[in-house]
Amino acid sequence: MLFTIYGVLVVYTAAASNFVEVHSDAEYNQLIRDSDERWLVTLGASFCGACKSAKPELEKAAATMEGDVKFAYIDYKATPELS
């Protein structure tokens, strides 16, 4: 299931760690799309200051919410097939 909340793409479905960076379509499919776990997937860009500053906060949230939801970060400029 995919939907967007305040510009954040939320995916309900998973991976090995609670916070991952997704670098390819195949990695996304393997870790997240084909998973039964709940995911919060954030799209950002390496040139975006707000995205860079939000990433450490997402990592903290991932540590806090371990076991409930997993977090993924996708650089949409580096992986345009996912955006």
C-alpha cells in the first residue's frame, strides 16, 4: 500500500535493519515492496538542505520505533526510477 503524508511517501511493507538507504529499483523491490512489514519511506535529494537535516532525525525515529515500523530513505535524483 502506498500513500503520501505531507510529501512523505509511506509504504506498508520491510528489510534487515530498521533504517536503510535504497539505491536501486531492485533493492527497493527486495527490501520493501516484497515485504510484509510496515515501512516509512522518505524521498529526498542530496542537494536539498532540508532533506539532509531531516535524515538524522529519521534515523533517531527509526531507533525509537524499532520493532514497530522500518524506515527507508531514497535519493530521488540518484534513483529516478523510484520517484
